[in-house]
Amino acid sequence: MDEALLADIRSTAKSGMALGNERFKQEVADLTGRWQHPEKRGRPKGQGKPA
């Protein structure tokens, strides 16, 4: 098996996301109500600073 494919499988399994094309990921997102794309890590900008 190709190492790149194994890396993709491991990454998506670790993050709990679907592996497939964009249409498949969108269908999974619609059915589960979960995003199928990783979001930015960390605190949102502007949070934690007093106004």
C-alpha cells in the first residue's frame, strides 16, 4: 500500500473525519452534523484581550 495513502488514512482516523472526495465529505457532514474539514487550531483572534 502507498505510504501517502496510509498517512491519509491514519490522519483522518485520528481526527475522526471522513476520507474521500469533497462530495462524499459534504454528504457525511450533512448526515452527521459535524464538519469534515479541520478548523484552525487555538483560540479565536481577539478573544482573551480586554476591550
